[in-house]
Amino acid sequence: MKKKEHHFQQIIRKLKEVSGLDVDILVEDHFPGKRMVGGKYSLETNRVTIYLEEIRKQCFRLFGSEEKMMDYFAVILAHELGHAADQSLLELSMVRAGKMDKEMINQLSIKIEENAWMYAKKLVPDLQPILTLVMEQSLAIYKIKE
């Protein structure tokens, strides 16, 4: 496991450097809730938290093995850094928290997610096939509700 941890740290250093963002990045074993969340960005703390066990499970579900785990980890981290880099995130989040119908909330959620994915594409250009697959899966959750 030490070798894997070293690889995770290398990916974190590389993406943090490429992004130029001043954001804390934490790696936890498990997401504390019931959902299978691989990563999370907090506006309040300016921190990205990555949940390894959930990423491992998601990777296995998507690819049938953990062979692409490092690439999957990089894609999820790039996406979360995309939230951190999004200059409109605070405003979009505040509007989304206001009184509006579910359709408008859903549309704002899609916009927030799409912004993060567009940024992630720039951070990991070498991982486009995996990123596209993960992005489509991620956005499908919102599009089902339409």
C-alpha cells in the first residue's frame, strides 16, 4: 500500500502544481455518509477531500477492475479542483440555495458540474477517454431528472 500512497501523493502534487490553485487536498479512507462519493470540494474551507475506498469501488464498477485506479483518482481530483477553480461557484451555489423549483435547482447543479468537468479536461489532457466516461456517468444522474 505504501507504493500506492506514494503514487497518490505524486498525482496530488502534479495536479496542484499544474492548476496553480492554493487549495488544501485531503485523502480519507471513507466518505462518512451513505452515498458513494469519491471526492468533495468545500467552499467554506477551500478544501478538496478524496475518499479512496469510494474511488476504488467506483473504478471497479466502471472498468471491472482496479487497473485504472490511479488514472481514475487523477480524474476525480481534477474534477474537484475544477470546483475550486470555478469563479462562479459561490454565486451559483447561493442562487441554487434560494427558493426555486426542482428543475431550476437541477439546471444549476448541471452547470456547476459541467464547469468543473471543463476545467478538469485542461488539467488531465492525457486522460480524456477516462474523463469523458466518468463525466458522462456523473452528469447522467442529473439528466435522468429532466
